Amino acid sequence: MNEAQKVSAYISSLSDWQLVPVDQPYGHMGATLTDAVLQAGVNYKTVVEPRVNRLLQQHPEATTTSVFGELLDREGSASLLQWNGAKKIATLKQLIALLRRERIETEDELRVWIQSLRNLQSLQSISGIKDKTAHYLQILVGIQGIAVDRHLYNFLAMAGVPCRTYDEARRVIHETAILLGIDPSDLDHSVWRYMSKRQAALPLALCAKTL
């Protein structure tokens, strides 16, 4: 039995497993960029989701990179995003600046731009953006993909597949999706949802990774 078969068999053994399709793109660059930058290393449901929803509700006009950037400059991160940490806001502003230089204003434009390896490398030259965040941003704009985080590493460990490098873990999840006949993004999201619900019952870390 290969690695993908082991993961597939493990999924079949879970009585509480659910396939949860990935959410549709926001259609709102402010929400997309905020989600991508804030998500690393925090509780998504309690920290990121309420801030993104608040931004969507209070600033439906921030659908382009420039409008969102101007709004962030004018109101400040503490008011606009209820966020005081300087590091992630610096990353967010650098991301906005890069996209404005590249004349990427909408999610449709970002969806095309971010599929280029050169452009992914440009993204990852920004402090605070590594493989996981770059791939997660692809998923947010509707590209099929996998963004490996601690939940996916832990899930692979539980399935009997040893902890892997980022690329190896991504390959195993992708091959499992093909074996199951589902989209990679949907499997990524389903694993994330499953593990998020079980997080409190897990050890602090089944494997340590730098994401």
C-alpha cells in the first residue's frame, strides 16, 4: 500500500469524516489579502474569520488592491482590521505594494498572475510569505491547490504516513485527492476542517514544521 492509499484508507475509516468543498472566492481583494496574511499561526475561526467578515460588511467597496490599500493607509490597521501587530501589517502592505506595481487590482487578475512561477517567487520574497501562504492565496482566488499547514502534517501522521517536507506532504495529499476522485482544494479544506475540530484533543504537535 502506497502513501496515498494509506491516507485514503484512513479517511474511509473515520466515522466523522466529511467532505467539505472549499469556499468560493470573496470577490473582494481586501478580504482575500487580509485572509491570506493574517491566517498564519493563529486560530482562523476566532481571529481571522471575524475580521474578514467585518471588512466585507463595512467596506464592500474595497474590491480592488488600490482601494483596499488606500483604505488601510487612511484608517490604519487597528481601526480597519482591529489588528495591532506590526509584522503582519508590514507583510500586508508589502503585498499590496507588489500587486500595485504589477497592476493587479482584482481577483480575476490575481488568479492569472499568481499561476506564474516567477510571480510566486516574487510573492515569497516578501517577509512573512512562504510556500504555504503563497499556495493558500492561490486557493483563495479559486485555483486548485494544496497549502500544507500543521493540520495537514498532523493528519498525515495520524494516517500512518511519516512527517514529510512541505513538498512531499503536498504530493501525498495531491495523490490522495486523485485516488479519491475529488479536487485537491476540497481535500485540503476537508482535512483542515476535520483537524480544526479535533485540535483540542491532539498533542501540541505531532511534528514540528516551519510553514
